[in-house]
Amino acid sequence: MTAPAPVSRLRPRRSCLAVPGSNPRFLEKAQGLPADQVFLDLEDACAPLAKEGARHTIVEALNGGDWTGKTRVVRVNDWTTHWTYRDVVTVVEGAGANLDCIMLPKVQDAQQIVALDLLLTQIEKTMGFEVGRIGIEAQIENAKGLVNVDAIAGASPRLETIIFGPADFMASINMKSLVVGEQPPGYGADAYHYILMRILMAARTYDLQAIDGPYLQIKNIDGYREVAGRAAALGFDGKWVLHPGQVEAANEVFSPSQEDYDHAELILDAYEWHTSEAGGAKGSAMLGDEMIDEASRKMALVIAGKGRAAGM
Ligand code: GLV
Ligand code: MG
């Protein structure tokens, strides 16, 4: 049994940029974009015949590229294919020192996370890497994954995020829509509320981040903002971006507004003063017309924390 790694699993992930692992031009371009995270894809953005070559293209890009300031992730193929173990072995042996996480798609149960954790440990030991440093991101993309999401979220100390994969999920439950992330016509309410909340509760139970998946109408930035805004309002930490045009929108939507950030800092300062001896050691106090207490402090800390991480 290895000790959990002493790394912070809570990295900024407002914008998580998908980059096809088989396309060196995109791999080059991604390095210059202001995304918090990049994930180099061996799964659905990579054609079956291109997957083997893409493993090596990704290793070169991770080792030779400049990814300063970005969380570096590789999405491997899911365990029902025959590609997964070679994806992991090739990428982690080749570029494990320059890689932060492996993203596992279509996760269906906790055992699939445990299997990846064990494989990563074997490779880290073999290669002399720090054991446990490489994290895991789990995509929930079908009903079984969602039903098992609590166990999945608690399956390994390597886990950093639970990600909603709307495209595969919509297909898996027979949702009557072809527009990924948009509401299915005819329902009249938010068809994703239950799914997003379910994922968010599992993630928060284990101190993981919750990430919303792609929005495929890449020219419709207003539509992207609206869908991202719903996830952000619930408490999600970030969303995938498939196109440079979506990066700025994601960074904005998942950061607090300047007004909210300033107000949060004000609450924290006021609460600190009022609870101190000099301020009368009070349990609750007034800030203008607003009553603040310990719960207000916690809420303000969330907004202030996101703002500070965004450099506000
Ligand atoms: C992402 O992988 C999705 O299926 O939406
Ligand atoms: Mg998918």
C-alpha cells in the first residue's frame, strides 16, 4: 500500500482544452492558448488507425513542448477497448515526468479506477518516478457510470476530477437530441440538472473537482456561455473547450465577477475583525445591511479562493 502523494490535487481547471493527439499542428498551437488545462487525446478525437502513432506524437509533445502554467493531461482509451494498457504504458513511460494526470473515459465502476491506479504505480516504480504523483480524471459517460459515481469518486487517492461527458451520455441514455449539451426539444426543463448534481455531490464528497464536458457548436459562443454558466452556477469548477474561441469564455464564466470577488474579500475582512477580541469576539455581525456569520465566511471563501486563483 503506497502513501497518498503529497501533491495538491486542486489545480485551476476553468478551461480544459481538448487537443487531438495525432495532430502535431494542434499540439503546437495549444501551447500558446490561455487554457488552464490541456488534454492530449488518444480516444475519440483520434482515429483508430492513428492511435498508435499518436502515442509517440504525444510523448514528444509533452517532453519537447512548453506547457508552462498548464495542467498536462492525456486521455487514454477506455478499458473496454484493447488500447488502454498500451496507451498508459507508452505515454507514462515516455513522458511521465512531464505529465500531471491520465484521463480515463467511460468509467463504469470503481474497479476501473483501481486498475488504472495499480498500472500507474507499477510504471512509476519501474521508471523511478515519485509513486502517486500522476493523478486520474474520470469521465462519467453512461448510466452505469452515473449510478456508480460515488464509489468511483472514492476509488483512489489519485483522483482529481469527475467529468461529465454529455455526448456519450446522451447517446447512452437515448436522449432525443443531436446537439451536445443543449436541452433536448420537448422536455421543457433542465434535462441535465440531475446528472450534474449527482456528479457534483460525488466530487465534493471526496474533495474532487467537478468538470462539465464539451459544447460542440463551437461558433456559438453565447450558447457556450449559457451552458457553462449553468454548470458554474451549480458549483462546477470548469468546462471543456474544443476551440480557441471558447477558452476566454470558460475562463470568464468560471471566475467570479469582480464585484462578487471584492464583496467576498470584504466579508472575510469584516468577519475576521468582528470575531477578533478587538472587534468584540462576536459570532455574527452586520456588514452594511447584510448579516454575516461563519457560514457567510465559508461562502465568501469559495468565491475569494476562485478569484485569487484567477489572479484577481
Ligand atoms: C466527451 O467525451 C463526451 O462524450 O461528451
Ligand atoms: Mg465521450
